[in-house]
Amino acid sequence: MTRFSPRTALRRTAGSLAAAGLLAAGSLAVGAPAQAADPAFTLGGPAETALHPYPATGSPQKTSLGLTVSNPVQGEEGYQGEVTYTLDLSGIAGVADIDVAEDTGADCEITGATAVCHDYGVYSGLSSIADFDLTAAEGGKDGASGTIEVTGSADGATFVPFSTKVTIGGPDLVMKQLPFEQQLKPGDVQPAPITFANRGTTAADGVLLTLMYSRGLEIPERYANCEYNGEEPGDVFAWSTALCSVEGSYEPGATYTLAVPLSVRASERAYHDTFIYRINEDSAAQRSAQRAGAPFTRGTGPELTLKKVTSSARSGDLNPWDNQQEADFRTDNTADFVATGAKGAGTVGETVAATIGFRNEGPAWIGNIRSGEPVATVDFTVPPGSEVTGKPDSCQGVTAAGKYREEQLGAPRYVCDSSMAVRDGAETALPFDLKITEVIPGAAGKVDVRNTWLSDPVLPFDPKPGNNTAQLVLNGEDPGSEDTGGTTDGTTTTGGSTEGTTGGTTGSTSGTTGGPSTSSASGSTGTSGSDPVGNGGGLASTGSVALMASGAAAIALATGGVLYATSRRRARRG
């Protein structure tokens, strides 16, 4: 029976939705940096894969191997072209048997000691290639090992090769779930007495504790044997990571816990947040893989230590799925989303450039980590006497009633979904070009930042709905002082010259329905179908704990330890 994995759920339910920016936690390994000309891609996956010993009776247990490819070049489209991935399986002869996993989503075929996968294109960031099922070969001895070599090829591209070591038997580190209080207030602190057991066949030589926590959470301690990485500017979810190496031999059948529990604190930014805690056997390759090239700083406090709490009979359960636990928190907090309007003027035939949008004045950041759904929608009604000739890709033109419209330019109304996360202090900028067709003094179009469901437009986290609406005013009596409601931080152009200031995008606060974008003017066009404004058809309501609970759709945990491989695969051409 094939295990139903969060990676599979991501492919099935999220399509191009990525757990964006959450790269390389767990036992991910990648090759050395490429020195060839662009584009250069790096192949990766788990540094080591442990297999259940072949059983005396019954069928052998499967272990999943997930392979990835990393494209460092930023951009929504990534590399376009045919790609071939080849696995040399000769190194695992007599050690392991391999099959293409069910629902892998890749076009792979195994012939003899070679597996070949065909795909089209390589998205920016970290993407999944394919999943394989590994089992110990009949007659394979405990401790036997071999290596799988992975290479890639494509016209005009270079691939850094990758290899993974496959071993029969080994440690099986199992993380215990902690009984966190999940309804919090800003400032609440909870102890985290992280506990794990080794249920494998051999001892673990040192352990590596990985802690990942979203923007609203903090770990106050800074241990001397831990490395810390703060938020990256392009990280939609604003994750921080701590990597803690603890020396020692961790015996099979024994359970260990922190000598002194660490702390998890809900900050003033907290709203919907997630804390991930994972245990792996430690090694230089493991630490390097989890750093994923990001800068880390070592702590200066006391050392984090572990103590043995129990011993029990050995178990043959080697299961990389149980190395990790996750906790979701909902904090009683608010975020003030303020709509931004604009002003402009022009004569008939001239084009006015105007930037509208919204900003998050906090205190909370808002992120739909689990569901991956947009946080909010900007609903823009075009001012009379003007026609849209240019729009952001993330905005969809609809009819005045909000129904589907084939022609995207010249629409009377536009809906623009935000990304799945909006940081506190961030701004979303949506630039439009409007051609003046008739000079109407004071012509005003409404800019409304609302929930993605039009039938329930109120933002559930926003305590000040009065500033969720602004105006885009054309040919007012005084374009420099016209009151447009909300705020008027947008860019306007009068007769070809720029007036005002740009309410630019800070962080990753705008994007498409299907995934994140770091630019307000990029992404795919909104939702399709007959109900693009969200009357109850295409988009789910955002911001609920229930949606966060469906985490498999947004956080892809791959066996072998790749926590966050973005599974943004193009539809296959046929």
C-alpha cells in the first residue's frame, strides 16, 4: 500500500501553490555550487536514506525518496524547455529495490539499473522532481549500503549532480508531540520540553534539532551550540530557523528530552503561526544541507543539552515521517489593512498611470501558512470616463457585477488577490494605466481591500474597517489635494508626467491566486470561471484555524527529510 503523503496532497490540491521560500529543512542535501554559465540548477534530496531490514515474513516496508531541483534565478517563469533527469541505480544492487512512487506526478521509467524522468521547465526556487519507493533487497544484510547518483540535462543548462547514500537499518529518531496551548495572547510564553526516542536498530552519533517558527513567534534563548537564521527578505512566510547540534550517542530503545525546556513566545506580531520541531542524526552534511546557503549566527548563551529519560525494547520501525512535529497557534491579535487610492489628471486620449493597493499597519502579520489561500482581495472599480489599458498580472478584469470576462483590458472592474502572507508594515502596490476617454471632473473609482469572499467581505482580523476603502480620482479640481478616502499613497501620472509618490511593495505582499509573488505586477490572472470576485465559487475564505489545519496542502513533508520542497509543476503537454 502506498502511503498518502503531504507531498502528494500538495500536488493534488495546490498545483502551483508553494510553501514559498521554505527551503531545505530536514535531511536535504545538494551538490556543490555550480561554476558553469547560467542557467545552472542544483539537484538534491535526502543526504541519506535508511531502509527497513528485509522481513522474515511478509512484504518489505517502503521508504520514500524525494528528489528536488533548485533554480536560484528569481522570476515567475523560471527555465523553459525539456528536462531529463537520470538516476544511476547500479550502486544499490543487492542493497535496495526501487520503484516509481504512485502519484509522483513525474514521467519516470526504470529500465535495469537506470531510471529516467522527463519534465518540462524548472521553476524558480526549490521544486520537486519525483518520488520513488525504496525497499531493502531480499538477502540484504543490516548495515549494507550503496549510492544512487542523480544527473540532469537540458539544452543550454547545467546541472550540479547529486548522490544519496542508501543503508539497510539505522537509527529511527521519533519526535514526541508537545501539548501546547494553541489559543494565545501577544506576550504569552510556553515551555517546549522537546522529547524524542530512537526506535531504530543502531545508535545515533549526535543529533541535530531543527526549529522553524513563523514571523509571529520567537525563541528567546540563544544557545551556544545552536545557529540562528532570521527572516529572509524574499521569504513570503517569514520563517526563522535554529539548528542545534548536540553531541553524544543516542541508543536504540531510549528516550531523551531537553535538560532545560526552551521557550516559545507569541510576539506582538503574532496571529496565525506555526512552530516546527524536528530531530535528525547530526553530521556536517546534514547541517550544511539545512543551512541551504543561508547565513547563520551562533548563539552566545549556555549550551542546549539532553538527558535520557527511559529505555525500552528495541523496535525495527525506521520511519522518517515521525522525525518531526508541528504546532499551530492562533493569537488574539489584529492587523489594520489600509486601502491606498490615487489621483491623476489628463485630457481625452492621454494615459494616466496610477498605483493603488493597501498596506498592513499591524501590529500582526497575516499568513495563511496551511491553506496557502490569499489573505485579502483588492476590489477596484474603474473611474467613469477612463479605460484600463495596462494592469498587473495578479488582477483579473471582470464585469461590473463581478462575473467572468474574457477580454481583460477595458473592464469596468478588477479583482486582485494578495499573496498568502502579508507582513506587518508591508505595502502592496498595484499599478494601472488608464486612458482618458471623456473628461469628467472628479471621476472616482472605488478601491476596496476586503476578504476574498464577497459574500462575507469583512476582514476578520481588521479592527478598523472604515479605512479599507479609498478612491482613485481623475480630473479632480485639485489633483494634489483631492480627498480619496483611505489614503492616497499611490503613484499618479498627469498627462505623461509623474505626480505623488509610489506606495511600493515591501516584502512579499501581493501575488496570484495560485501562489506567491514578490512583485505586485507579476503572477497569473486571478481566478477563472463564472464567479471570479468570490461570491462563493472559486476562492475559499481565508484566515481560519480550520484552513490552517489542512496543512498538507501547503507544507510538503517529504520522507527522507525534505521539509519544504516547492511542488510547482507545470501541466504536462500532451
